[in-house]
Amino acid sequence: MKLAIAAVAATLTAGSAFAGGYTSPVVETPVIAPVAPVAVDAGTDWTGFYAGLQYGQGNAEASLGGDNVESDFDAYGVHGGYNHDFGNYVLGGELDYNKVDLDDADGDADLWRLRGRAGYDMGKFLPYVTLGAAHISGDNDLSETDVTYGIGGEYMVTDRFTVGAEYTKQDFSDVQNVDGLDLDSDMVQVRASFRF
């Protein structure tokens, strides 16, 4: 009898040892290395005043009744303006002065232009179109105002300094009040500007 009680006690003790003795396996959480934040390019801002110098070459053609006279020329001068960056688009205005030195004729001329500019912000590069008024004055009481238009591009070398190139056309009609006397010029210029 004592043996039976001892066996039952041993069984109960062994059973209680297994009750609640189950432990779930430990699952290790993977270690994730911290990721360095990626620098976000804040982009460029073309807003502000600018001024600079330009030099270029071109061709002028005077025509009347089917007769044409042409001359190549050098042009150099100064420019200044203001741009406002609206995000993707840049709008602005510019005033420039060019001294025009004709190759095939004596004398020179002064060319003033007041133009609007509309461009697309591509970061450090700004392609643009331009449209405005041009005034030319020179020898023989030449003084005419008409239209100028063109295309160009600027590259931002630093936040304060840009370089660019531009093609423009100036069309003067009925020069010196002579019906049919037109003076047209094409000009390609390189430009350097300092931004304020």
C-alpha cells in the first residue's frame, strides 16, 4: 500500500513538473542598421537682379525694292535685368545696350533693347525665349524703333555667376520713313552675368 501511495505521489509530482513547463521558442528580431538621410537637392532659384557684359557677331541687311546691301558686324555691350522664379517657369525683363561696329561700312551704331524673357527652370540651366523693342541710332540721322525676338540659354556656374549664349533678330521696317526700306539683323552673343 505504501508502495502504491509512493507511486501515485511520484506520478503527481512528475505531472506537475510538466504542467506549465512548455516555453515557446525565442524568435530573434532582426537588427536593422540605421539609414543615413538622403540629402534633398533644394534646387536653384533664378529670382533676383543681374547685370553683365556681352559680345557677339551678326549680319545686317538693308533691302529696298529687291536690292540688298549686307554687312557683318561686331557687337559688344552691357545688360541688366530681373528674373522671378515661379518653380518650373522663370519670367523676367532686361535692358541692354550694344555698340555695333559694321565691317563693310564706315561708322557704327548704338542698339538699345528692352525685352521680356520667359524660361523653363532646369536646375542650373535656364533655356528661354525673348521678345521686346529695339532702338537703333547711328550715322545719317538713323533712329528707328521696332521689334526684337530670340532664344537663349544660361548656365549657373555659381549662385552669383552665370554664363550664356543668345540668338536674336531685330527687324526694322520703313527705315527713315522710306516705304519698303527694311533693315534686318541677326546676332549671336555670349554673355556673362553677376547675380545680386
